[in-house]
Amino acid sequence: MPWLRTCVALAAALALAGSVSAGSAEDRTRRLVIVVDSEDDPRLALTREAIAFWNRTLDEVGVDLEVRQVELVVTSTQARAIETFARFVSQRGGRMPKGTNGPTPPEALAGLDGDVVMLLSRQQLLPFAWPLLGTPDYFVAIRQLERRRPGDERVLRNVIAHELGHTLGLSHHRTSFTLMCAPCSSVAAADEALEWLPLTELDRTRLRERYARE
């Protein structure tokens, strides 16, 4: 099964999530808080590579925006409540009501000072980027690395970049061999040929329109 099929259950929710505001010219940073069980987790390096990918891409398309890690939360009392919430969202992704009728994030999550909170989960859950009301704007959860699966580090690095793409306002489409594609039957083959799956020209246009440089 292609790796981006894991995002299908959340597609409808993300399509209805609304747009991400670019904010003022002085505030063009997407602040990312990472929650992880251990500083030795290999997904930390993959996440930072995905951040670097997005910052290069945003600069290339002429977008005045930066994704920046602002905090690393390691093995805290907050993690259990956030893990429970991640499991709830992952299991019910496309079947939850939106807005004020949706699930209430735990205080442990709502109290983190970032635009996006990313959990490098201890669970083999369905990865997602779930829009929230208020701060943080998005809650992202990333599954465990499947060490027995050949090339899973490359796959998971693209999964992380894909979910970060949602936090920047991009949605799913069906253009094969691209980062925001879901579902795509040909993506598995692309994993072996490409370090990073590319954006479509429509993705780039949406980014330019949303975060155009002043």
C-alpha cells in the first residue's frame, strides 16, 4: 500500500479545515513544537530535514515564510495526554465534527507555545495534521519508524513533509509522484527514485498567493 494512502481517512477533514492566515509582514514564522519520548529518536533528524526542505522550497517559490522549531518537549508528563488525544484523532480522523463541536485538545497540548505541535508518537497510528481552534493552529502526529521496512526512513521523511504541507495550507490532490498526493497508486515507486516528492505547480501557486512577499 502506498505510503500516502495512510492520509486518506483525514482528507475530508483537511479539505474543510479552512485556510492558514499569513499574518503580518513582521510575523512570517510557523513556530513548531516537537514532542518526543527521547532525544535519540531518529525521527527528530527526519523532521529537521523536512523543515529544511520546506524552508528551501518556500524560498525558491518566493514565499516570505519560515518554518522554525522553537521547542523540543522530551519525555514529559504532558506526553501521555497528548498520545491519548493523538490516538483518538487518528482513529476517528474523517468522522469527527469540526469547529466547536470537535474534540477538545487536552491542556497539555493547548498549553504549548507554538503554531504547530508535532508529536513523534510511540504508536503505529495513522499520521495526520489536524486543525485546531486557537493556538496551536495544528496538531500533527507521526507514526513510529518501521525499521524492518526497506527505505522507511525516506518514506517517513516525506510523510512528515506532507503533513507539514497541510499546516501551510496545502490540501490533497491526485497528481501522482507528488508530495501532497493522496491516494496515489504510483507513489511507492516514486519513493525509490526521489529523495523528496515534489510539489505541483498548483501547490506552489497556492503558497505564493497565501504568503506573497510584501
